[in-house]
Amino acid sequence: MALRTAVPSDIEIAQAAKLEPIEAIAEKMGLSRNDIELYGDHIAKVKLEARDKLKERPNAKYILVTAITPTPLGEGKSTTTVGLGQGLHHIGKTATIAIRQPSQGPTFGIKGGAAGGGYSQVVPMEQFNLHMTGDIHAVTAANNLLAAMIDNHIYQGNELDIDPYSITWRRVLDVNDRDLRNIVLGLGGKADGRPRASGFDISVASEVMAILALTTGLRDMRERFSRIVIGQTGARMPVTAEDLKAAGAMTVLMKEAIKPNLFQTLENTPALVHAGPFANIAHGNSSVIADQIGIKTADYLLTEAGFGADIGAEKFFNIKCRYSGLRPDAAVIVATIRALKLHTGKYRVVPGRPLPDEMLKENPDDICDGAANLRKQIENMRKHGVSPVVCVNHFTSDFDSEVEAVFEIAKEMGVRCARSDHWAEGGAGSVDLARAVVEAAEEPAHFKFLYELEQPIKAKIEAIAREIYGAGEVVYEAKAASQIRQYEKNGFGNLPICMAKTHLSLTADPGVKGAPSGFTFPIREVRASVGAGFIYPLAGEMRTMPGLPSHPAAENVDIDFETGRVVGLF
């Protein structure tokens, strides 16, 4: 599409795009009309049978897009993933991208959507950022059906002897609503249920969403739902969704959501959009099924992991790759000038407010001072045997001297580096990055997991805290230590670890920037998502239901009744 000198808003660019029929996008991937189910002219679901049809085709080079520890504004991993996919086409390669579906919480809150930005977006943007094909609604329905069946079982006599105080399964809603974080159920008369404390999480934090992202098929999904642990009996034995006879109905509610969604970029690159688990609570990656299909459809499959490499990439390597059987060929570490400056510890970035004036001044020394976090994330890639490429996601406010400082740091670390202008220029602006990724992906792969599943739970937790975060010691509150003992007793000890911690720091304290070392890493609680297939320790205070800001983005969204178009959406 034609570029304009002054880059318009994301929605203006998206609404001016020339989209190809979704059948034509599928054809680029080797898929026919029979392999997809249309949701209008420009969106489709890909049938799971397509995976079998493509299985004899060679695998694409598998590229992960991750980042340094971000500012609260995010550093453009989705935009980079889209831009890189477009850029590969500019150098004669084919690419498919696979990214997460955004939650309506951030969309109507503060962060915005996840379709990319500028001239590197997935379109149609409005549907992408809103209901899409209803997958998150299906997650919400399946989750809340199980919640209702738990409380009904207790009301109807509690044959399973469920301890009401042990129930960990909460209801969910895909809206930021802080008033629902903690509630009391069953108020009213006897017919209204048994009173107990509970609460709501946001839908994308549900274990149902984590299962959608990690499952490999409908039968596997049914088995994972059956293993969900909702609480304990009076004798401290686990109670599952299968015990409650809920897993079958949950699977029925999810039978359409399990199919990946097919979109396209502004430059008509195929984009598989499927699942949206939070990265600070769950594993923060798009679906295994989308990757298993996408890896057979192009020269390169690009996928994104949420937040910084210490969270999303570590979970991609040690959780997603274990379940998918796929191994990455290279990784892109997205770095922005503003994030590197933030890691000096001199500045404070607040969502919804302008960056501090001093942060916008030319200062290459700040880049050198804040580079410790970038160096640590490069090391984290190498610990998994993956070749990293540093991408300077270029903003118009960046100075050449600051960008050059990033190149010098990458040179010192012995890794490739490229400046990318995909936001302002689309695929043409990411050609240098595309060439660097192609070179990195040709290097011999030496991928390895950080830990073995057979190790004790504490050993796996400490491997992540020490090796990836830089901690010197891990301390466990009494509750956490007791939970670990119980999980190992119940046979859950061989699951991978999905650490729940702040995305704003390598530590458990969001205010600590850079790359500290030797610090104490606290584990206050440990939970088990047995259906999803991981243990998740909680470090610090983690919110599973966000709140809205003083002026949520929803205030700006409306309909233009003359054109019928959405307005005010970014």
C-alpha cells in the first residue's frame, strides 16, 4: 500500500488497506477453500485437518520474537513480528506469522491492541482487536460452566466432599473490572447457594486459555480439561473437572475455538492468530496448533513471546517447545531507545502520560548505562542455544548516536544487530532485519532446555531464578513450601515451571531496573495448572484481574454512523 510521509493513526492505515480475499491468503500457505471456514471475506478459521494435509512439507525456519524488559508502554514485539514477516517478502522469502489474540482488557484499558502498528499491522484491525471469531467468549463460557458446576455440586450435597475453602477455580470476564477481584458468592437465601469468598480473573488468565494455547488437538484438549484441579477434598486429595463430569461439556464449548484464525498483514502476509494467555501469569505465547500448521506453510514461521525474554521467551523454550515438539532456529530481541534509557534507573514512565522531557534528549551515554538488561537477555538466549539478533525498533524521536550505541553493544556481545523502521515504512523498513534473521537462522542449531522435568520443583524454580533472572537466592514462604510438598505427593512434580512475576523487572520488584544480580527472589505461593501442564509459582503481588485507568481507551471508541466504521480505536 502507498505510504504517507506523516504516519496516520493505526486505524486510519488499517481502514485504507487493500485486503486480499482470505481464500487467496490461504492459497499462499498451500491451503484450499476446503481447508478453511470463512468468517466473512477477510477472516477464516483453519481446520485442524489441514495439519495432516501439510505434514509432508518441509519445516520453515522457526523464529521467535522477544524483547528486553519493557517499559509499561511495550516495545513493539507484535509490530516487529508483523514488519519482519513483511520484510522477508521484500528479500524474496515467504513467511507466515503466528501471534496471540488480544484481550479486550488492554484494548479498552490503556495498552491498546496487539495487531501491530503503523504500516506493520494485522488486518482487519477492528475485528482482530475486538471479538474476532469468539474464541475468548468460548474460553469464558467453558471456565464459568466449570465454576457453576463446582458450586452446584456443593449445594446439591457435596458427594465428593469438596473443601469449599480449598477451591482455587474462579470465574472470569474479559473486561478490566477491579471491583470483581474479590467477591462473596451465595449471598441471599438458602436457595441462592452456599456463601464463600471467591473472585473474578480476566478471561485470558484462565487455565482454559492456557490449555487452548498448549493443546495439540481436540482429544488432547478433552484430556487436559479432565485433569484440571479445582480444589481438594477434606482429606486433601485433588478434585478434578472430570470428577465433576464437566470436562466433556467444556470441550464442546471449545470445539470451534480450537481452530486457528487466519488473517493477513497490510502487505498480505498470512497471519495465524490464536489464543492469548497472559505472559506474567500463564506462558504468554500463541497456540501450539497454529505453529504446527504455520511451520509447514512458508520459508519462515515467526512467532512472538509476551513481555521480556526472561518471561515470554523462557516459557516459550521450556514449556511451549516441550509440548509442540518444535525447536527455534533463531530469536529476535526487540530493543527500543526508550526502554534502554529506562534501565538506567533515572526515569519514570507512566502509561497514558508523555515520556519525561529529559528522556527525549540525545544521550548515547544513557544507552550504554542501560544496556545491562539487553546484555542479560542476550545471555538468556544463549543459555538455550539460540542465536539472537538485536532489533532496534526505531522511533522518530531516536537519535542516530543512540542507535549507533546499541550497534556497538551488540558488536561487543558478538551478535547481529539491525535497525528496523517497519512502523513507518512497513516491510521495506525491515529489510536489514530480515537479512540478519536469515543469516542467524542458517547457523547450526544447538537448542537446549534450561532444566529437566524430572528435577524437583524447587530445583526447577531455582534454575530459572538464578540462571535467567540473576538471583542469588530463592526463599519460600511456609505456604509455598507446603504447596510444593503436596504437589509432589500428588504426582505433579514432573511438570514444567511457569513463573508468575512482574514483567517490568528481572526481579520480583517492578521498580528495579537494569540487570541486578545476587538478589533474593521470593516465592509467596505455588499453584498447579495441571490441565495446562505446568506449576506456577507466584513472586510478589500479581494481578489476575486488571483495573481500568482514569481515562480508559474505551472512552474514545465509537461508531461513525455515516460510514459504519469504528472510530477512536488507536
